[in-house]
Amino acid sequence: MARTKDYNLGDFDFPRGWFMIADAAELGERPLPLRFFGKDFALFRGQSGRLVLLDAHCSHMGAHLAGSADASIVVHGEQIEGDSIRCPYHGWRYNHEGQADDIPGFDGPCPKAAKLASYRVRDVMGAIMMWHDPEGGEPDFDPPALAEWDLPNWVNGDYDHLGRLEIHPQEILDNMADSNHLGPTHGSPCEYFENEFKGHLYYQRQGGFRREYDAYLMTYTWYTGPGLLLSRQAIGDIRSIEFIFHTPVEDGVVQVWHNNLLMVANPVPTAEDRGRAKAIQNEVLAAFRQDFAIWTSKVPALRIMSVPTERNFKLGRNWYRQFYNPRDRAGDVHRSTDGRHVPIHKLPPYEMSLELEG
């Protein structure tokens, strides 16, 4: 299993950015135990509706705040008080900022050292997202949000929970520059292709004939930071938006989610519309799974033996490095990558692809 240092990405083992950590539909009245970035977390929704994410282990004796379904205060629905949570072991209470503010049987002030790290979280398009930053800084960009998620003529899919892959996310990011795998792997060789880099954003525009559908496929795909991919797609009269979100669990292991939105003709989607949306989501997911078999059986591409027509690999990997290094170095990355880059063997994007960019 390759790790961040093997790719020589930078100072940090895990990148800076917004990442999906849970499907909002799986967060109920009880806290949710999570593990990402080599750490354990407890996620819960306070009684005000506030999302709270804390380091998982109580300062007192190390119990996991979300690790028990059988403790009495959990069974009786007494663990969440307002926007605070009690440890299921001895009942120490932590507020939404992670500070212990009540210790049962103790009237004195709570120790200031009894404090857990708290993290910025948002509910975005049905995904719970956290801001992860090895430097502990404020977010310097927002997670993506699509207007289509709230439009009545778009059917929102349920998130596909694809589990954990023992692969470094660098291998997933490489797909953005990989024009030449689209034919052999997906049966959709591209006729035009380009990448564009703009700060924390990484774009891909491509199109070509897809033989499985006997139709022309166009996609406009982008990463917002290192772990959130959205892709607007058009094939025949179908208009959809694919989501691929991946988050490091350990160094060299990621958790992956998938979703797909479909535009329908009816202002209020019918049962038939929803059935069609689910069928198309399954078809799009099947195409994504074609990559899984490659990733899980290949050896890590620590160095890519690329030919001149694959120069965008190097650009994409350089762009990715900005998230593994102190943010004050990001400008150096932007100066070396920002702009549009068309492989020499591909035509520039057709004008008809611009309709996907909104």
C-alpha cells in the first residue's frame, strides 16, 4: 500500500480541504462514530439542529463518545443535551466547541484541559462535509453547491456507499488527466479533451462517441479541492450530474460515495421519473466501477512513464500538491499550473460542450 510520502506530495500525510464524512440520511438521534484522516470522531446533530463534530475520545478516561449503543444514557435518549454530548462512560458533558462543561458529582469548575478538538461541518446536498486542515486554519474556499439539488425537475439520487478502497487518492485524481483510458476502460474514446486549473479548482472537458449507448457523450467535470468531484453529463437527451466523493481514512486508504442527479421533463417528478433516475444512476455507477477493478489490482504509479501526449498527468499531480503543503506555498503551485491545457493529440473542446458549464 503506497502512502503520501511515496508520492512525494508534501509535508502533510493528509490534504487540506472539504471532504464528505457521512450521508446526512444516516445521522439519526444518536451520535455517529467515524474514522478519517487517521483519527476517530464523533458526529451528532444537536437539539437545535446544529451539526457537531468532535474528536471522539473523552478527556477523562478515553471512552469513545459515540462508541456505545448499550449505555443507559444512550438507550434512554439522554446523551444529547441541547448542542452538547455526554460521554457514555461517566457522563462528562462536552459542548459544541469541545469544552467539558459539566462533570456529574463534581461542583467545581471543569478542567480547561478537558477539551476536545471541534471541526467545521456543513450539510451540503445531503452530504455531511468537514473542513480538514493540518494547519488548523479557516476554510479558504467553500464546498460545492448545485442549484439543481433544489430544483423540482431534477431527481436527487440516494448516496451509494461504496466502502473503503486500499488506494491512495492520488491514483483517483490521476483520472482527471487521463484522456487515453476512456476508450479501453469505458468504451468512450474522447475526440476532444482539455484540463483547466484555477486555484483550488481542477476542470476536465471531454467528449466522444460511447459505443455502449450508441450516442455521443459530453462531460464537464471538476474537483473543488482534493476530494469532491462533480460531473455534468449529456448523452442524447439525457442531462445528469454525477457525484464522486472520496475521503482519506488512513494514509493510503479512502472511503468513497457516489450519487447522480437526473433532469426530468415533468415539473414534479413521477414514480416513473424516479425509477428512470435510479436506473441511470446504476448505469453511471457501473461505469465508475470499471475504474475500481483497475485501481484495486494495479501497483501504485509512484512515477508515471508518460509519453508527450500525457503531459497533463504532471500538471494534475502538481496541482494536487498544494493541499499537502502549507497554504502559503499554494501560490507557487497556481503559477505553475493555472490555465487551460489541451493534449497535443486532442482537439480543443467543441462549442456545443459549453452548454454543460451552466
